[in-house]
Amino acid sequence: MNGTIHTGARGASGTAVAVLWLAAFLACLPVARLVAGGSGETTRRDWSSADFGEIAAAARGTAVRFYMWGGSDSVNAWVDGYVATEMADRFGVEVVRVPMDASVFVNRLLTEKQAGQSRGTIDLVWINGENFRTARQADLLYGPFTQLLPNYRRYVDPATAETDAGFPVEGYEAPWGRAQFNFDVDTARAPDYPTSFAALREWVRDHPGRFTYPQPPDFTGSAFIRQAFYAVTGGHEQYLGGFDADLFARRAPALWEYLNAIEPYLWQGGESYPRDLAALDALFERGAVDFTMSFTQTSAASRIANGRYPPSVESFVMAEGSLFNTHFVAIPFNAPNTAGALVLADFLLSPEAQLSKNRLENWGDFTVLAMDRLPQDVRERFAALDLGDATVSLSELARTAVPEIPSEYWEALERGWDEQVRLR
């Protein structure tokens, strides 16, 4: 910490076309000041030298508006149930979950910044990857703040949360979960399911209509095409050094060829794609397709446990690797309740919340806490968690894990998918 909380600008923008001109304009705007003010939910001030008890006292009696992806019933239920109840009981803070895709609320923040709106409507956001980079470059986030969080200082290894899709975090977002990409398959319908992208191409051709993926830029659909990009272009290592436009131009045609080759054999002949992961899950659940996919390693086991999937469903990862990433929360530059947002971000990093989140019956999301920093009894509770028979073993997940490449590649892949696959 440098003793002052501030908002920081980092050059030109990057996600949507609209962001390109907005970022240049925003760089000319004055930086929002974080000042003390008002009562109730207006707790915006410089907390950099405050004791966390003072922050928690200021948050009591307020509401935190938590904007987050709302596409998972289990995630929504965990936030609305466990998190909201614990925050109310422990801190006297109301948690109001607002479902909204990250790209949408980033654009809202851009609009608020353009309008000079120093008191916004969003207190905490679930934000990752390209949207985080865009928000930092356009000076939309409060911070750095992670060193204000007692649970971050005690239990998180900072080295595990230094970058987000290749972009430096620098304390402007706090980790709260770890995810790894996997597929779910009903083995009763697809006993000969493929475990490599080469085999998937042949399987799809031999079983028309039984496979599809969400339409990018849906987060999971975009992850699927990144996985395929790794697989058909020789692996991820070549892309880790930052975005290389010439390299992308040479490598990307192999991906478009792959995706266009399977498109006629997809669900509905590739004429349309599920709009998001929830739509793909619904197709899978009613038997219209034989596969779904997820960044929740325990998704199949959880839905088997609650009766949504039959016991014949299991998860698997592709031989070429399985994307893993950390997901984060951040505080907007104009959050009206920074104290409440800080308290919620810290609670999400508590061993109790991380254990609850990791339980199969809740979410199954893996922890970001460093086991060697936890008390022995807490480590034993994590080790005793039942992740279900359908879940890929931790050893296989570790063996196949591959990192995310810089988010500029995400954007190029999403644009290329529109131009070379959807509109072809």
C-alpha cells in the first residue's frame, strides 16, 4: 500500500468497439475523489489508514449492491441464502444481488464516468479477464484495496492472484474462487464420448445434432473456443508473452476451419447456438444434446445430488488441457457504499465462506485460500469435503490445467468467431 486509495489509469481501452473511443475521452476526465460523506449507504471515503473495525462499523445498517453473472441457480442461491444471511447476522449489512453480465455493467460504469457521476449505483462487481482490463484502463475501479482485507492478508498467497488473464491485478480486485473448465456428458447416451478435440470433431460428425456450445461472447462459449484454439494451433505457450497480431493471424485460420467443419453437425444444424450456458444446460437436462460444459468442476456431481441429472452423467477434461482461472470481485470508482463492499469482499475470503462455497450441495467452487496458511482443523475440513463421484479427480485437474492467455486474444477470438463462423 502507498497510504492512499486512488483510481488508476492504464492507457487505451480494449473490449468493445465503443470502449475504444470512450477510453480516450475518459482519460481527460478528472479522477473521482473518495471522500467522507453522508449517512446510511453513503460511506465513500479514503479507508487506507482505517482499522477494519472502523470500516465494518461504517458498513453496519447499509446495503451492498452486488452485481454479478446470474446464469447459475446454485451460485445465485448461495449468494441469496448463505452470503446474505451471514452478512446480515455478522455485520448488519444487507446484500442485494443484481444479475448482470460483466460487459453490461462495465459499459454502465463507462457511461457514469463520462457523465461525471461521482455517486454510482454499484457497490461490488464480479469481474474477470477482458472486462477487468477494460475497467482498469478506463479508470473505473476503486483501489488498490486488497491489503485492507484481513482475510486476504491472512489466508491468500498474493502470488496466486497477481494477474487476471495476463493483466496485472495490483490490488484492484480480490480473488474469491478458482475454476477449471470441464465437460459434462451423459454416458448412457454417449458411452463413446471423445476426450480430445480431434476426437470431438469426428464424434460430432458421427452424431449430428447432439453437440453444441454457447454463442460467444458468453463466458463459457468463449472459453470453449479458447480451448479449441489451444488444441488446434499447438498449445497455449506461444501466446503467453502478450498479444501478437501476426501470430494470431497465422494461427487463427486453423480454429475457424475446425469450428466451421463441425458447425453443420451441431444442434439445429448450427443455424443457431444457445445464447448462454443456462440455455445449453437446459438442452442437456432435457436430453436434446449429450454434452454441456462448465467452469464449475463439481457441476455434474452437484446436479446429480439434487436430482437434476441422472447418475450416468460424469465430468471430464480434454487431453489437450483444461483452462483454469481465478475469479475476482472489484469495487467501482463511484461505489456509494465502499465500506459495505470492503466488508463483503473480506467475508467472501473467510474460511467459513470458502468452505461453504466449496461444498457440493452449495456451489462446489474451489477455494482461493492457501492451505498452508490455514489452521490445521480448517485444512482437515477442506480435505474432508465430498466432491462427488462424477467430479474429475484433483490429480487429473492439476495434470491437465493450462493458464488463460492475455485477454486481447479473447477479444480477437470473439470478433473472429462473429466474422468467420457466425456470419460466414
